[in-house]
Amino acid sequence: MERRKPRDAAKFEATARACAMVGWNYRLVGVPDPIVTANLRWLAGYRHPRHDLPDVREVLRRVFVTPTPLMAGTAAAGDPIAVLPVLFHLLWRGVLAVDVSVPLHLSVPVEGCERLPGLPGVRKVGPDFDATLFRSRLQFRRARRAQQCRDTSAASLGYRRYR
């Protein structure tokens, strides 16, 4: 279903031309996937730093070195009531990764993320991915999203971090 009206199309084209003149990329995106939206809203509820408990964080990073089902890894790390908020916080921050395109459930695989040196909050998402090739954060994000990989850091998908 086309939601853009003809009057708006002219505005979008003018904006695209203006962006091209200054060297920016411009694109219109459609309605976000409802599953991704629901998962990110859930994880956003755990973005507050109070959920970042250093002892539990380190245990979870060790447990999820390899892809492990969510609840199996949580149970291995300790009491699920105490561990799950920290796990969701780490998923939000991108320290751990999960495929947000499928509903979060008890057996969804969770794994650790390899961070790129010098770029906090950004993880390596592919064997040949090099952040130094990109001049701007926007180019970096677009290239990373274009890759067919498990880039699931909620913060990297456009949601604001808690400050």
C-alpha cells in the first residue's frame, strides 16, 4: 500500500536533490517490521544503567561465548529473576546479540558480540567488515544493515540509548 501522497512525493524529491547536492544519501523507508518493533520496545525497557551489574555481566559474557538458548544460558548464569534484566540490558547495548526479526522466546539463540576497537557500542558483524572504510556514522550504519548477518544491537538500529 502506497502511503505517500502526490503532494508529499514532490517534497521528498526536493529533499533527495538537496541531500545529493551536499553529498548525503537519502531514502524513504516503509513501515517497520512489527516483530522487530516489539522486540526493541521490550529491550528498551532494560536500557537504564541500573540493569548493568558487573558481576552478572561477566558471567553472562562467559556463558554466551557460543550461541546458547536464552533460558538455558540464563539458568547457567544464576537465578533467572536476577539474571534476565541484565541479559536484556546487554542485548540492548549490543554486548550480546539475538535475532530481533523473530519473536523473543525461551529458546532463541543468544551469543556474544565482538567489539570493534575504538568504536564503543559497535560490534564486528562479519568476517570482512571494516569500519575504517566508511567516512560517516550514517554510511557505517547503512553498510552494516545491508550485510546479511545477525546485526541485532538494538542501539545500533536507531533507538536512543538512555542517558
